[in-house]
Amino acid sequence: MAIQFGFQTYTWQMSYNKYAMKLPHILDVISAAGGKGVEPEVCMLGDCRTDPYRLKDQLEQRNLQLGALCLALDWKLPLETEDERLEADRVIEYLRVFPDTLLTLVQLPGVDRSNLAERQANALTQINAVSKRAAEKGIHCAYHPNSPNGSICREAEDYKVLL
């Protein structure tokens, strides 16, 4: 059995201004490297951001699969903001074009770890709410606990709260 590799677009996102609208280039690099799939962040979809069929065509042209799509939002308040809910629901509908594709949820990190317990509770409540709505539409979710300095998940105690 051959191992198949998928690529996350975060490498390109670190140079966002250079690659924000360059999804075809990114997909070309992944394909040339022998990759079989991709997990882009929503912000890296460029011209495909609002048209899942356009993304599907881009992937098919390169014989790639959408392994996952990463939705990163603030989720700082006890309830989703209207914009957060609209974006999450838009992405859930977008993924209905890609059966069996995972929706990866990640909270954008803060600038520090102040109000940590409140931020953890709020984020986890909202991530669970988005996951429930996604599951109702047949979309499976995963949580990515990114861990830069301002993240809510950096230390063992944080993961105990998460679990």
C-alpha cells in the first residue's frame, strides 16, 4: 500500500499577501510534489471562496482531493456573532459539494492568555454548536487546537479542559 500525502496551505498563508489569491499555483505545487489532497484554510480559497464548483474543477484538473477545509474564526463571545454564524453556515453548505470532506475548526489565537477560562468556555461552546449544525448536514468536524502564544490550548491543563 502506498502512502498518500495531502498538504495544508498554512505554509503559503504565512506569506498571505503574496499567496492569498494564488490557489491555482498552490495546487500546482502540491500536484507536482506528488500530493493527493489539500486542506486549505477558507481564507486561502481565493476566487473559489464562494463557488465550491470552481474549487472542484481546480482540484479535478490536478487529480487532487479536498481532504479537509479549515475554518478559523474568533469565537470569543458566549454566542456566535451574526458574521461568525453566517460564515460557518456558508462553509457547511460549501462542503456539501464535497462529500466525506472534513471540516476542521480552529479558533484564531488571541494576543495573550488573559481571561483564559472564559475564552476556553466560549470557544468550545461555539465550536460544538458549529459542529452540531455541520453534523446535521452530514459534515464531520475536527477541532485543531492551534498553540501560538495567545491560544487557548497550549499547556496540559488546557487540554484537560478541552477533553
